[in-house]
Amino acid sequence: MEILLLYFFIVNIIAFVLAGYDKYLAVKHKQRIPENTLFATAFFGGSVGLLLAMLSFRHKTSKSSFIIKFGIILLLQIVLIYLKLTRKI
């Protein structure tokens, strides 16, 4: 269990840093981190980190296509956690 918590902690830190760095690159008009990279970190457990970065840096919050895709990932994770906690999977 400790390894799983450490994994999620690290993935969320990576997601937070990536989103923050992408915001920095956007402000400097430099080449950006691909959205699929941000989605991948969220998909593999970094949703909380990415959400915190989006709110902290006001990054990608006005891009509806990003919000919808991120919302789908987050919703799927919530459903999976619920099913796991209720022992349905």
C-alpha cells in the first residue's frame, strides 16, 4: 500500500510540474508540452496534481476541449475508485 501511495504522490507532482512548466512555456511563447502528455499523466494517476496546477496557474481553464477530456478522465477514475471501494470490481 505504501508503494501505491508513493506512486500516486510522485505522479501527481509530475503532473503539477508539467502543467506549471507548460504555462511558463505558453507565457514565453515557446514550444509547448503536448496535451496528450498532460492527459497521460492524469490518466495514470496524476489527476489531482493536474487539477491543482490548472487552478493554481489558471492554465487550460478556458479551453473547453481540454476541460471535457480531462473531466472524462477524472470521472472514470472516480467511478473506478467507487467500484473498488464498494468491492464491485
